[in-house]
Amino acid sequence: MGKLTTHVLDTMNGCPAAGMAVALYRLNGDAAELVKSLVLNHDGRADAPLLEGATLQAGRYRLVFDVAAYFRAHGAALPEPPFLDRVPLDFGLADTAAHYHVPLLASPWAYSTYRGS
């Protein structure tokens, strides 16, 4: 059974990004429909897959990570506006039987992602 998961690592402090807010959108042309919003657990992960089973449909999606709010809450002195505020990642799901893992490595000044396992 396919599923979509995420995980965020705080590269400034060298720890999971516990407490970071994340939103998942399904994209349809220029429209973005909110599917789910959540706060990451103590391990920087969602408590359950973002999508799985019948809710995992082929298509285009966007994850939005509230990076600036997370780092401010953890004592980072960020300018206004911050260099990175909300980080959007657009990606496609083609195989509804596959596990798509979308990790984010983030600091207040940089981020990277990849398709994990």
C-alpha cells in the first residue's frame, strides 16, 4: 500500500524539527487545495502518513514547511522579513503503490530535500 511521509531535520541545532508546522496541498492547475495541516512530533515526523490507501492519489502536491516560525520559537534572531519564511516543495506522485518520503533539511538560511525511502 502506498503512502506519503515527511521528516524535518533542524541543521542549525542538529536535531529533529519537533513542533514545526506543515501543510499539505493538492495542486490542480493554479489552485491549491489544503489536504492536511499538522505539527511535527518529537522526532520531527508526522504521527501518521500524510496520505495512504485511498487518499493517496496520483497528482501534483505541495508541502509547506513553516521554517521561520519554528526557528524563531527556538531562539533564532531572524530579520523581518526572514530570508526563509515558509518553504514550499512541489512534487508529483505517480505510483499510488509506492512509498513517497519527502524529507527536509533546514536552517534559517538554507534547505535541501530529496526523495527518501
